[in-house]
Amino acid sequence: MKLGMSPGLFDRLVHLFRVVNRVPDPVLKKLGAILMALNVLPSDLASAAGALLAPQSREAGVVFLKMLSKWIVEAHSAAREGKKVILVPFNFPPELIHAFDKAVPLTSEVLTTMGVAILKGQGERYWDIAMGLGLPDHLCSANTIELGSMLGREDFQPDAIISSAPGGCDVNSKIHEFASHYLDIPQFFLQKPPDDSGRGREQYSVYMRTLISQLEEFIGEKLTEDKLRGVIEKANRCTELYFDIWDFHKAAPNPVPNIFALFMYGTRFSMWGREEGVKTFEAMVKVAKERLAQKAYPAEKELARCVWCYTSYYYDFMGLFNWMEDQGYSHLGDGLDLYFPQIIDTSTMDSMIEGLAESAWNMPMTRQVGGESMSRSWTEDVVFVARELNADCVIYCGHHSCKQTWSVISILRKELMNQLGLPLLILQGDSWIKKMTPISVIQQEIDEFIKNVVARKTTKKRELRKRKKIKSDLQ
Amino acid sequence: MFFAGIDIGSLTAQAVVIKNGKIIGAKTISVLPHPVDSAKEVIDRLLSKQEIKWEDIKCAVSTGYGREKIQQEGLTRENISEISCHGLGAYTINPNIRTVIDIGGQDAKVIKVNQSGKLDNFVMNDKCAAGTGHFLEVMSKTLGVSLDELGPMSRKSRKPVEMSNRCTIYVETEVIHFLQQGVSKIDIAAGINRAMAERVVALARRVEPEKEIMMTGGVAKNVAVKSEIEKTLKVKMVKSKIDPQIMGAYGAALFAQKQEGAK
Amino acid sequence: MITVGCDIGSLFAKAVILDDDELIASKIVRTTGNMADEVDEFLKDVIREAGLSRDRIDCLGGTGAGADILKDAEFVESTLTCVGAASSYYIPETRLSIDIGGQSITSMLLDENGRVLNFMRNDKCASGSGRFLEVMSDKLDVEIEDIDQTVAKSRKTVAISNQCGVFAESEVITHVNNGEQTPDIIAGVCDSVANMVATQGRRFGMAEHYTLTGGVAKINFVTGVIKGKLDGTFHPFPFDPQLAAAIGAALLGD
Amino acid sequence: MDEIIKQTGVVENDHVKKWKDDGGRVIGYVCVATPTEVIDAAGLMPYRIRALGNSNTEIADAHMSRFNCNFCRSCLQLGLDGIYDFLDGMIETNGCDHLRGMVENWNYVKKFDFLHYIKVPHIVDEDSLKYYEEELRLYKKAIEKHFNLAITDEEIWSQIRRHERIRDKLRTIYEMREKDEPAFTGAEVLSIFLLATAVPAGVLEGLLDRVIEERKDNKIEGYKARLLLGGSATDEVDFVEEIEGIGGLVVTDALCYGSRAFWPHIGDKKESDPFKAMAKTYLEKLLCPRMFNDFPSRRDFLFSAIERAKVEGVVLIHNKFCDVHGVDNVLLRIALENKGIPVLQLEKEYGAAADIGRMKTRVQAFLERISDSR
């Protein structure tokens, strides 16, 4: 891994988060001090900080940022300490890597999202590097941006890549395969059999165990029961807190700040199973609990309760989450929050590895479109969450790269209507690149949808005048 | 001995007549719906200003979108792709040229030629592309300025607008919206040219462009786009001695001359 | 009651004047960058055309992407609401209205009061909008108004299958160069638009009664192809379908 | 040959009609990871789904999106249009996300009487091989159960041997197209292949023998360069014709509607168990970019074809929105460029007519480049 300042996405993030680390919590927290903090922070960070540290979520936002900075800086210094940096996709349980002393996980989608949210010029320049190689322009920007930064040889390079997308997403698997060949980085796999019979699940455990032994050999360290137990126990704590927040979501108006949807999976994909992860979840629970007690809600009233069935949009410096909340549109979570964690039995090595396999099996995307049917498991989950949290609409971001979801979205739409009578808004726009669809268009579509379709009864509309006798020549 | 090259593009048609390598006449018109009509028209308009008649042309080669039809009509002996023609044309004008950027109405191309002027490699836009002459044409219409003004005017721009769309179709309404908000045409034009340059650069990156670069095609006349590309690619474009827009037809004429020499 | 409806769309501005539900005047101009300055003049014109004076107007309703330039509008409603209102006011049985606008195709499910129950836009990158048709016919030197009579001369339909407007244009040029006849290519362009519209119609599952609005619905060949593809009864919009949103805005005024 | 071309032009060709009239049943399949030997062993007829360049997807687009590959939407269109109503069942494989979506929407709108899903691993390793082998047994059981018949190992072996004979005949045809004076054009071979996956195996052997006999002394002349065509699902004969029309003779290919489908030999494996034998061949030699850890074998397959057929230039195509080929073609392009082999990478809209103008300009320039470099 290349050290020092370079124009690469990861290295720029490291640079910024060193600064964040230096700003003491109280300074970040104190409302007045925020602005001050913004001034001392590089301007790139300012707009994102506005969203991440918005009053309604600040208590947790600070902890979340600190967690990410720890994660990033740790990975950066890992190389110096002779540790292995392992690049994983979002649908891989990072806690497994955390359980090794001599390895740290980095998640490409999280890096891309942070880069897009925080860095000046966002991801475009790294995307263009990938396009410059002749790669298709309908690839997954969530991966292509961070990997593009590596492909341009501007950025750090991981010691190995784990691909857990085979079976869940071709694009993701393919771009990781490309990077591993192009940069000559060893690649490991955890493939998902699209098989709902018990057979598929058993086979998945086999794959998981093979992967673990491959990793042990590569990292040069045996996975120890104690280290693993330590991580899993923290993961279990995160699981409890995850479901606390889940239950808060049921209250109306929604006491959980919209942006927590992002914080929740941001934590799942990075520091799940680490003390910092637990702290972030605790902070979120605290904020939600207080807001519930005060019956507080940022807008006058909650007009719509929206479930996002896949990803949200991140290219507008996280502004959309709070914009929705200001309009009275509650964001009850993304498809990426649908990883339904479970308490893992820590009694034996074997039970813990089984538990890990189970969590991986239930990771977002893997669990839904990675199922035997791309639409069935996905529909079941969305219907379940919509019913549980009594949502009154579902929104699909329509990232043009997500071919698996796009190919069955019409089935999801029909099933939502048939089973719950819920409307689905199908948006179209790249979640990480602003040049596909401007955020103003996205906002307008959401507005039109909610005012016309979702909140038709509550929003005051002009009445169409009574029909006069229609002239026959008109008929 | 006279040789002719005819380049029927999607927006404009050019004809060039050469005598041992030297251009003795050239003409550009905007295309008629049918390529053969365009070809006949441009030839007539060209020859009307010369003492030579079509019969005096020893051999002619056609290129551009209409190249095949023209040949089938017997107007030319052969048809050669615009990529080869622009390559040879640029190389003949300056043998140091190794990379040619040609932005036509429908296709943007980056062409590499070797030390003997032969086609080495090339890339063309097949992605979501604002990088075509058509894009600029539509935009200048929307802005209500002529295509030639688009470049010069943007030099006065202080803060070019940022286009929030990749797609030509959507950029068009974006421009209308900017105008409605009273943004100055100068800044919009600058934004358009920048967007254009960005797309071309992204394409050029696919074949490592070498230092000696020449830009051909109508867009080469757009100073703003040209300098934007120079800035981002960190190169200095070699200036063409002839009108860059007739490069394709010139190259075709050179091929016609080769043909004759060949037999 | 005299009401004015004004729709500032992405390509055209339309204004109508209704005397109750009778259309007494209408005007359509291409939207320009200076629309903001020209809009007052534009409204004056249409009022003059109706032989009225400004003070006779009871209400001005605005709609369309650019409606924010209508300073003295009493209200601005979304195009969805307006098209829905207009469709179901004049054609009470319509439950589906497909609006073919300059930028996109929108299908709307309507309730018996003309309220929009649900709506869906066509896929981005998908040809079929009014602008698409304009660009293509412009390439072929055919005025939008003349499309029907041009197509009447066609002997076959040349398939246009590119979904990207930019590439579809290359496709058209290729057909020209292959010696295909203009009427046959225009027929192909219309056919591909009609396909997109039909697809939009199918997405919700067809309603028993539907109508088509927006400029493209003026072209009989297009509506004809659509009718042939979709089940359900087609009811032509009683006025110029390009005016539907403006008329809706006027109908919602009081 | 003419007869073959005529039959290839339609989905339900005369051979299928006759087979159905004689009471035969037809099973559709969507990708090369389907061991059709088993279907034949059951006395059923395997039929490889195709779209034949159909570019109208008006009905399909109401279900899949325009961000899905147009080839899959075309197949779905034909399915929903009733063109495939002659099928008595369908074997699904997870070839790619678009393909899965195609079958899923098809079945959602219009239930198949019989649909079985073979889950093909994406990785070549011991674990995957065991799993896939068991998948093939389940696939056999599913056919036995639904059609209420028994498939013996002996029958599968004899079908494997018959398919080996067919593979050999197809290889012979490739040898004839690849030699210095090719006996077939690329368009003709594509037609042959398309028909080969759409007629009863019994009929096919005779067909291939006749066409080999007919063309044994044939010489294709007057072309500008010898090309290899590789990439996405390409069943558009007229697209290949257009390329050859401007002088680029396709002397070999690396297409799944081509060599990739029949090149590997099952006989190569000394196995007693037919399922082990099929599993090994169909997984380890799949040669499809939907596999994520065996790029080298795809690259080397390309290299050896180039050598065999004295290829002067490689054209790598992928349909718009095809993820696996879109990415793989870049790796292949880089590998070829490093070897100094001219390569042209094309992204095209499916449906031959759609992009032919743009494609021809590129191919013609590519041919000019090749002749320049001579």
C-alpha cells in the first residue's frame, strides 16, 4: 500500500479524517461550535458535515464520523505495521476480518460513498479513469469509483480482494475480477448459490469455511476462538441495538432521523463487531429515544412514511435524507438496511462460524436478489418491512447499473400493489454520480409522487369543478 | 492530374480537388437529406469556381456517412472510412502528427497514425456521448447564436455553468432552464464547450494520445473546446494549415491520388 | 366564469381561455430562453385573441416545468394533476391517460374525479418523447405538422430500434444512406414512438378507457398504431391534445 | 446450405414442427451451461432460446427495463408473443442477471408447464464442482418426475457419445472455415450453429454430414481480412453478413452461439459416472465471462483460435448493458494488444439493423488499419 499523500480517493479520505480525528468531540457537538468546526475543516467537508451533523442527528453523527475516521486511519497505518489490507464488498461481513490481528477490512462501496459525500469533485475523476480503460458506462459506480482510483494507480492498493457478489450481482463481481487481474491482486470468493433449498444454505457454509482457511493461510494467522468471540459478542450487541432502532421506526411520527438509515448500514459495512460500531448504534438509540419522548419531528407533520427498497442517493452530499425530513417525508430505511442480523451463539468456534455464514447469507442484496428467485425474497422482505413499519409508499432509486433489480422491479411493483395496495415510485438515477439525474429532478419526482399519490387525502388539492352537461360534439 | 475527395457527413458535405498533393479547390455545404444529392451539389458548387470539369478528375474517393452510396452511384471509384482519411490528411499536412482528434456530427474519433502515416489505432464514442458536433449544433440553436460564435464568446466567461447532465437530450432543456433563470449566454456557452471537451478527453484517454496532436473536423474551429482539451490533456494542438473541416475530403483526395499511383 | 390556464413546458408554452368549459382561445409558442420576459406578452395575445380584456379574467392557473415564471398565477398545479383533470372532465370514463411530452412519456391512472391514483414515467435513455420525434423529422426535413401526410406515402415501416436519441439519429442517417425513402423512415420513427407509448400503457395493466395527451397525440399515425397495440377503448382528447395540461389548469381555476 | 439458412430464419422451423406432429416434446434452454445430453436421454428435444435479431420489445419492456440487455428483452418479447408456445418446458440457468430476469418475468406472466432451474456456480473449484454435479442429478430427477419416465446412466452415456460425434462434426466445419481457403463464411457457420441447437439430434447428424460433403471443395475468396468474432450472445446472422459484406471474413469465433458451446470434449474425461463427466466439462470448460475466476482459460481459448485460424484481427462485441462481456472484453482487448494483435471493441444495440451504420464505419476503419499494417 502506497503511503503519503496521493491524489487517490482513499489517501484523500485519510488526509481529511486525520483532521476530523483532531477535532475534539465537544467541539464537534456544540451547536455554536459546529460552524467554527466547519471553518477549521477543509471546505470539501463542510457541505457533507452540514448533513451528517444536522441538529436532529448530531449526537450520533459525531460518533459515526469518529467511527469512520478510526476505520480509515487504522487501515492506512495497517500497512506500516505489516498487516494485510483486504478489500471487501458491502455484502461481506467485515467482522470476520476484524477477528484477525494481522488484517483489516476496507469496503469499496463505503469508500466510494464517503468519497462522493466528502471530497471535492466527488467521484467523477475516478469514474473517468475507469471509463478511460474502455469499461462500459453502465457499471456500478459504487465500486467503479473506488476501484477506478486504484486502476489509475493513483491510490493505495489492497493486499487482497474478497468478492462475495457472485450469485447476487454480476456487475459487482465483474469489476472486482477486473481489478484483481488488472492490478494483479489475489482474489478470494464467497459465492451465493441462488438456491432456497436447505442445500444451498449448507453449501454456503462449505464456501465460508473454505474461504476462512484460505484467508488464514494468506494472512498467516489462525482464527482464534477468543478473538472471534470478542468480535461476535460486540456484533451481537449491535444486533440488539439494530432491533431497538427497528422498533423505534414503528412510531409515528418517525422518531428516527432519516439519515440513520445510512448510519445503520454504514456501520454494518465497516465497524460491525467493533467497540466503535457498538458506540454508534448506542448513540443512535439515544437520539431516537429522546426524540420519541419529546414527540419531536423536524417538519410540521409526517406526510409520508417511505421505505427505499434498494439504495438511496448519496451524490448530493447526503442532502436528500434531511431534505425529505424537512418536507415531512420519513425515510424508514433502505434495502441496504435489510440484513436482519441475528444473535450468534458464541459457545463454540463452530457455532460462531455457522453464525457468520448465516449473517453473510442474510446480507443485503445477497439475501434478496441473490435468492433462488430474484423477485420473491426481495418482495417478501420489502412487504415485511413496509407492513411492520406501516409505510405508505416504497421508493426505488433505479440506479441504472443494478440490472438484477431492474429486471424484476415490475414484479415487485405489482406484488406491492396486490399484497399491500402500496404504490412504488420508480426513480432513475445513479446513486453516486450526479451527472445521471440532477437531484432537483429526483426531489421533484418524489414531491409529485407523494403529493399526488401517497398523501392525496392529507394534502389539500384544488377540486375539479362539477361537470356541466358535456356537449355531444365533444364525445 | 486532378484528384478529388468527397466527404458526406451527417451535418455538412465537403469536396476537395488536389493536383499533386496541393489543394486547388475546396467547398463545404450543409447536407441535403440524401447523400447523393449532397455529393452532386457540393461538386457542382466547387467546380463552378474552377476551370476544371468533373471529367478532368482522374480519380475520386468518397468518405463519411454517405461514402458507400456515392460509390455505388459511380461518382467515386472507392470509399474509405473517415478515420483513415482524417489520419492521412493530418499526417500529410504535418508528418510529426501521431494523434488526430476528429469530432464529426455523429461520432467523435481519436485516431493514431504511425511514422509513415498509416492507421495505427482509433477509438470512437459509443457511450452516453455529448461529444459530437451535433451536440454543439443543437446547443447553439438553443442559445440562439451561430455555431462559429459559440467558441469565441465563451472566452469572456467568468464562471462557466456546470451541466448537471451527461445526456445531450437533457442538457438541452437544462440550457433553456439556465436561460430562463437569466444566466448569461456567455457562461452557458462556456459550460457547453467545457462539457464537450470533457467527453472528448475521456475518449482520448483510451488511446494514450501523443504530444503531436491535431484536431480536425468542424469543431476544431471552436477555440474554447480546443483550449479546454489542451488544458486537460496537457498538450499543445498542432495548427492545421488548411481548414480542419475539409480534412476528411482532403484525405480522401490523397487516397485517390495513391490509387492512381498504385496502378 | 372565464379562466386562463398556462402551461410552460420544456419545449412549448401553451395558454388557453375557458368560458366555463368551452375553449374560446388558445395559443402555443416554442419556449425560449427569454420566456420569462415574453410570457406577459404571450398571455396578452391569447386574451386579445379571445376578444377580452385582462379584467374579465377570473383566474389564472399555471402548470408545467417552467411555471415559476408566471408571476400573477393564482396557483400552480403539477402537470399530472392538470392533465388528469382535463382528461377526466371531458371524458368521464377515462381511467388511464398517457401524456407524451417533450421530454418524457407519463402514464397516469385516474379515479372517477380525475385525481391521479398513480403515475409512471418512461425509462430514461428511452426514445419516444416529443423532442425525439422533432429531432428525427428535422433530420429528414419533415415538419411535425406534415408527418401524417408524409407517412401516407409510405410503403413499409423501417424499424428504428435504438433507444438513445443520439444514436437513433445515426440510425436514421444510415437508413437514408441505404436509400430508404423518407416516408418509410418517418413511419419507422413514429412506430418506435408508438411502441414506447404502448409499453408505458401496459406497465399499469390497461384500463378499459384511455386517452392520449401531449403534442405527439396530434399525429394520427402515432395514435393509430397505439390504438392497434393496446386493448381498451381509446377516446381522443376533444381539443388539441397539446393543450391538455393548460386546459386542466384552467378547469381547476375558480 | 440454402436449406439450413432457410430453416434458421424462423424460431419454429420445419424440423421442430415435424417433431411436434410426431408427438415429440420440446424443452427450451437459455444458456450453454445446460447439459442437453440429459434432455435427449429422456427422449425429449432440447431447443436453445434465441431472438434472431428481433428488435421490437414493446411488450417485454413493460416488464423488464430498458437498462436490461436487449437480447434478453427480445427473447422475452417472443415468449410473451406466443412464438415459443411450442415449448413443453424450460430449463433455467443463472447465466447472467439479465437472463435470470428474462425467465423470471416470462414465467411470472405466462407460467411454464415445466420449469427447472439449474444453479450453476460462478467459481471453478472442488466445492463448486460437487455442488454442480448434484445439481445435474436433480435436473435429471426433475425431468423424470414431470414427464414420468426413467433416464438410465447407459442412455445418458450413449447421448454423451452422440453429442461427442456432433461436437466432432461441428469442429470439422470449424476446421473448414478456419483453413487458409475457408469453405464457409462466418454468417453461414452461424446459421449452421443456430440450426444445430434447434433440431432433433437424429436429424442434425445427417444435416451436418450433408453440408460438410457439399462444401468440402468450396473456397471463399475476395475478402480483405481474416477476423475472429467474440463476445455477447450473438445470433444475428445478418450482422455477421454486414461485416463480411465489407470484406471482413469471420474465419472463427469465441461466441456462445458458436465454438464456446461445443468445443470442450466430454470424452476427454475418463469418468465412470456420466454426471461427474458432464459436471467437469460443463463447469470447468464453460468459457463464459459469467465465471469469475477463470479469465485465463477464456483468454487462452481466444489465443489458440487466433493461431489456428491465422486471424489478423479480433472484433469483440457486447450488447448494450451486457455486464459480463462488457467488462471481460476490456481485459481481453488489453491482453490482445499486449500481444500486438489488432483488436476492435464494439458496444452495440441488439438487433442487426439498429447500429449497423455506426458499426460498419468502425469495422471498415479496422480493416483499413489491418491492411495498412501488412
